Amino acid sequence: MKKSDNLIYNLSKKMLIFLFIYYFTILICGGIIAISIACNLVQELNQEQIIKMAFIVSIAVSGMLCSIQYIKRLYKACLTDRIETHDDIVKYIGNITYFVFRPFFALAFSIVMVFMLLSGMFIVTGNLDYILNIKFIYLCVVLSGFLGFSVGNLLDRFEKISKEKISNIL
């Protein structure tokens, strides 16, 4: 059983409804952006347009798949009676922050991912004259989808690696 399947969330009914609407809105907007960019890939694009599209579609897809993951967490918590509606304001604020900011974490990781891909191309070619084509955008979509869906695991892994590196330095 996954760790998230044991968590009990402290949310009001209004906030629960808000979160479902919030995630569904991110999901729909991300899908619309991704589809519109995919439709524009049939035209001739220069390197600047490719990079812009890679960032935009990576952010959209990452947010979209992160929303799917957290909609799933919310409805599973509802179905298994793991939503508590108490007045403990600190716990309530923590739960709201947890759910509201996860898509933004996914968006940030997608931006970093595009930079990592671009830097990898620079390292492989040895200069800044590498040629990008629309396949770069497709690669960004796939990788940012994985990032968005698994942002919780990614945060845990980064925390573990950071602690190990910091303790080695100190």
C-alpha cells in the first residue's frame, strides 16, 4: 500500500469542492494548450519557436498530469473515508497548501527539465549551434508528463538526495 493511501486529509466540504474544480480547470487548460500546440507543429518552426513551444507545452502537460494524480488522491480519500472536517486551522492550512501548490511544483520541475535537455544537447554537441526540431517538443511533452504525474515522488527523492549531498559536504 502506498504512503498516500494512508493519509487522512483535513479539509472542509467547500475546500474539497474547490480543489476538485481547481484541478479539473488545470487539467482542461493544460489539455487545450497541448492540443493547440500539437496542431501548430505542422508548420515550419525556427529554433526560438521550438524552445518557446517546448516550455509552454511542458508546463501545460506537467500541470495536467499532476492534476490527474491529485484528483485521484482526493477521490480515493473521499471513497475510503479519509477526509476529516474539523476546525484544526493549522492542519487545514497544511492540507490546502499541499493540494494547491503541487501543480506549481510540477510546473517548476518541467521548466528545469527543459533546461536540462537543452544543456545536455550543449554538452553532447560541444557548442550552441545544435539544431532543434519538433521532436524536441514531443520529448519534452513525454518527460514533463512523467514529472507532473510523479511530482510527489520526485520531491521525496530530491529531498533524500539533497540531504545526502549536504551531509557529505558538511
